[in-house]
Amino acid sequence: MRWALVKVSLAVTVMVVLAFAVPLGLVIKEMARDRAFSNAERWAATIGPTLSITTDRDSLNRAVQTTEVGIEGRMAVHIPAAAGEPGKAGGLPLEIGRRRAAQQDLETTRRIGRASISEVTGGFALLQPTAIASGQIAVVEVFVPEDDVSNGVATAWLVLAGVGIALIVGSVAVADRLGVRMVQPAQRLAGAAHDLGEGRLGVRVPEEGPTELRSAAVAFNSMADQVVQLLANERELAADLSHRLRTPLTVLRLNTASLGEGPAAEQTRSAVEQLEREVDTIIRTAREQRSQTHGVPGPGPGAGCDVSEVVRERMDFWSALAEDEGRKVRLAGVERPVRIPVARPELAAALDALLGNVFRHTPVGTAFSVDVHNGDDAVIVLVSDAGPGISDPKAALVRGNSGDRDGSTGLGLDIVRRVAESTGGDVRIGHSVLGGTEVRIWIGLGLDGRRTAGGQNGHRLGRRKRPAGVKGARGSKGVKF
């Protein structure tokens, strides 16, 4: 494409230069010729008054010598024989100066009665007929050298040739730059498509170049983003579904402790442990594959649930296991419905992740509580326990980390964080009033997903401050199980 543009531009420019330069050069040549003969006619006309008065040789010689061309020997005067004065010229023709034109050309000029140009050695002779006193026709000859006829023509042609070459070179350079501007975006687009096909999902194309290629780059980048998003959603779904299996597995693992000893009990515990390892493998594999992608969409428009209802439902599920292990449980703030812009399965998965961590990573008999605070612009869900706590809360919020909890995939807190951030909220970890860990889920009530008042980017650690407009939990009535 680039070479084709150069060839087209070269051909068009050459044709344009030839179409204008050749006629212009011919016009300049003709103008130089006309200028030379016009000057010759002007010099010839200066002798006319003298010829109209006298045909005396001395007088005519003096008149000729007063002109520039006469001094240079380029002017001659030819008077016919009948015009000579009786007794002085002997009836012979009178010629002053050097004659270069042929006699036949002189006779032809007298006969036709108008100026003519005769080609002679070294140039041209302008023959100007002039009437004299005797009624005869004298001819004034002015020699015009070849150099005068072509004076300035060569320089003009050189200038025209230089301008033409400059135009050709300039057009080729411009066409080459335009070709590069068109070809490079196309090459980048082709290379990016090849890289995307090879599995390099992070490749993108600069949105530059001509309008059509820029539109193609925008479409390619949008397609690549959608491919990445689809893969991310698929792998995230695999990881989340696998993590949700951890909840019933935790219950099974804890229930196997009550089976006592024996081959059947050991076999059951071994099967549960193997199942847990397989689930962990699935989670880690999905996370490693997802490292090439980014971005997870939040809940769609209109998605939402009653947080009080979901909390009560999940606490009913976990209460039986808590009673078996002798854990004291407190539930507060769920007396009335509270709508939040989070899908019911997502909120249930987040609560199961937090409560499962309590059972999994705290000793048997450790108390825990769940508090719901309803504010004007946000809902806060607090999950607190009286366990040993997390030594590095900030690291625990990073996907793939789990603080100092050995054997954890770290996906549970990431699920919780994504649920909160999908509403413009966040997750913070600190120390609870029970002495262990407190996980605070800040859920924004703005359905447009914008950051609500009080929400901050990042995860501030340490003891929380009570947000404005949120009802205190200490005065609320706890529900014991």
C-alpha cells in the first residue's frame, strides 16, 4: 500500500509538472525572442527620420554610429540605386554598414513593404523597410545574435526544472508519510490480532491513524476488553462456586469430629480432607488463570435484597453448628427490612465466607457476633469474633493472601471486598470489642455504584469510627442463639 501510494503520487505529480512546465518554458522562450526583435525594431526606427531627410552617406554613417547597435556593427542601411544623388553615387546602390541578409531577402522586404526576419549566420537579421525622399524604399538591417534571442531562456528552464523536481520530491515524501500513517496502524492492528489469538490478552492497539483505522482500533480494543471480561467472569465464577463449596465442607469437616474413632470415621474424614484439597486446587488454578485478566462487573441494575433477611437466614444455617461447638452468638440490627443493591446470592456467599472463616480459624467455643447498622447512605455489616485475630489485616484483603491463616486460599475476603466495592463501598479489618477480628462491610445504597459519603479508597485498618447517620449497635437488642 505504501509503495502504491508513492507510485500514484509520483505519476500524478510528473504529469502536472509536465503539463505546466513545458508550456511555460515555451512561453518564456517566445517572450525572449519577442523582446530581442522588439529591441531591434526600436533601433531600426531611430534611422527612419534621417532617411526621410537625406540619403547622404556621411550623414547616414553619423546617424548609424549614434546607435548602440551601430557602434557594435550590427546595423546596416540599404538604399536602392535609383535613390542616389546624380553625379555622386554614380547610380549605384548605397549600403552603409555590414550586410548579412541575402539580396533576395532585401528585395522581398521592399516588395511586401513590412518588416521581416531573415535567418543569417550567427543569428537573425531584422529587415525594416523605410520610405525615403525619392519615394523609394530603403531597408534598415539590424543583426540580432542568437544569444540575444535566447537570453534568459536557459536560466528560466533551470528554474522550472528545479521547481518541478522539488514538487516531485515533495509529493513523494508526503505520499510516503501518508503511506506510513496508513500502513503502520494496519500493521499494529494485524500484529495485535495475532497476539490476541496467541493468548496474550493484555495486547491493545493505539487508537490513532486515519479515521477508518482508528475506528477499527477502537473496535478491536473493545472486542479484546470483552474477551478479557468474559474470561475473567468465567474464571471468577469457577473460583467463587468452588469457594462456596467450602461452606458445606466446613460443616462436614466439623461434623466428622463427632463420628468418633473407627475405619468408617477415618474414611469419612479422609474423603472430606481430599475434597477440600481438590476445591482448593480449583480455586488456585482459577486464580492463576485469572491473573491475565482484570475487572469484574458489579451487580446489574435492579439487583438487590433485604440484608436483614439474608443475615437471619445464614445465621439460622450456622447456628446449629455454633451450638454444637459451644459458641456464643449475638445478632443485632436485623429487626426491620433493609434493602441494599447487592444480589441475594452474592451477599449470602460473602456472609458464608466470613462465618466459615470464624469456624475454620478460631478455636472451638469462640464467640462471634453479626451486627447490621442501617444509615441514610450506607449499610454496615459487622462480623466480629473473640479469636486470636489477624496479625496483618491489610495483607488479608489482597486476593491470594490470608494473613497468617495457614491453608486458606484467601478468596473469601476477596469475595466480600468485591461485593462491597460493587456498590461503591469497601471492606475494613480491625480489632473487635470481643478481642478478636472485626470485619466491617460498608455497602453503599447508591444504585449507580458511586462512592457514598464516608467511603474511601483503600482499606483503613484499626478500630472503626461510627459513621454519621448510622444507628449505634451497642444500644440495639441482641438476639441470642
